[in-house]
Amino acid sequence: KSRRQEIGVRRNFVDCCSSSPNRRLDQKLSAHSPSTPSSPHNPPVMLSRFAPRSFTSSVRRAAFQPTRVAPQVLRTVTTDAASAHAEKDDVPSEDDKTFEVKLSDESFETYELDPPSFTLKTTKKELKQMYYDMVAMRRMEMAADRLYKEKKIRGFCHLSTGQEAVAVGIEHGITKEDSVITAYRCHGFAMMRGASVKSIIGELLGRREGIAYGKGGSMHMFTKGFYGGNGIVGAQVPVGAGLAFADHYQGKKNVSISLYGDGASNQGQVFEAYNMAKLWNLPVIFACESELHHQHTSYAIAVY
């Protein structure tokens, strides 16, 4: 009887949750959108294209349709990077011999910016090292995940599972004299900057062997050339510009990498850092690790 009552209450609650407000908002967005013709490359922005759309529709989906529905999104660098390939005959047998890797000319959505190069030269030795680094990072994060679920890691534990290639690719493109600063998902960057897996896991466990003697935790790891993990959304971006200013002021030829997530891209200090970097021509690269969704909002309908 109690089970039937529970189901009845849930159905009554879900019946009260209507998706009609989303449809009305779709109509408003259509009415106020620029009069540009829609096409496969320029589809109209509708909330109904994204699922789940809201808390109420999430409840409805969980109650009656417990299936995962992938949102329709525009092509981005993450969706087509797998098209990178090298002709088999062009790959040398020697590990140290250089060969060329090509990307499709549709690999990047650049938003009125010049795209990166569609070709790069590398060696089998370098690619093997990248793969080793990514696997080591994934294993480290899997161990941290297990320890967190066993309640041996207390507080926050922000993992970067699935994003290993970002830290690995950046590290292989810069030098140890360059600076890196990122947000709170920082374990992989700390490892690539030279921290040992033992010191990172020790930090998560709050032990003296940790990279910050167990006092920083998941979000606050530091090592030479790596200025953290930062817990405040977007706060690290102007600090990255400041690191670049220090190099510029001292006449060094280094570069600063300042990373942030797509959820921080609406923060005011991010745009202020952009302006200062351009005004003073600072040697800084701003990199957004986009997950295609902020905490609750798709990037396609966010305001920038």
C-alpha cells in the first residue's frame, strides 16, 4: 500500500510539471533572434533541442523514461579530433623519425577566429610518451575515485577523468620554464608539471607526504611552474595574466597558460583579464576546457 501511495504521489507531482513554459520560451527566443536563415550549420536555437531542459523535465524523464538522450550540439574540436590520422605507409619504423599527422578541415569551430594548424609533425616516441602519461593520469584518478568512495578522502575530490589529453597535450607543447594555472580540476596538471603520483594521492588523503603537506586538498596543489588549482570559479584567469605580466616585465621569453572551464566564461574578471592581456600584449594563452554544458546550461544558449 505504501508503495502504491508513493507512486501516486510521484505521478501527481510529475503531472504538475509541464514543459509548456519551455515551449513558450522557445517562441520568444525565435521571435527575438536575428533574422538569419537557418541551415544545418546554423540551426535555430531552441530549448527543446537540449535534454534535460530543466529540473521538472528531468524529474519527468527519470520517472517515466529512464534513458539517456544525447543533446544535439554543433561540431566542436572534441567531436572531430578523432579524425586525426597518418597514412600507414608514412609512419616510420624508427621511434625518433618525424612524420606528419593530419586533421580534417572541419575539426574546429573557431567563432570568427583563425583555426589552428591542420597538420603537425611528431614522432612515435613522443606519441608513446603522451599515451603513457594519459594512462598514468587515468589510473591515478581511478585510485582517487575509489579512495573517495571509501571515505578515505574527505572534502572535495574533483577528478579529470576523460580530460587527460588536455593536460598532456599542453605540457608537451611548452617548456618547464613556462607557467600553468588552472581551476579546481587540477590533479592531472600537477602531475604533468612534475609532481609525483604519490604526492598527489598523499595530498588528497591529507598526509604530510602530500604536495602541499596535506593542507591543500584536491583543489589547491602547487609545484614548480604550476600555480594551482584554484577553488573560486574564474579567479585564476587574471592571475594567469599576472604571471604573463611578470615574465614580460622581466624580459623573459616564457608563456603563461591560463585555463578555465566553460562555466567560468561568463565571469567578469575573465573578460577583464582578456582586456589587460591585449592592452599590454602579454605572452598568455587563455584555454577553455569546455564540457559543452555549464552546471545547468548548454553553451549554445549561454550569454558571452
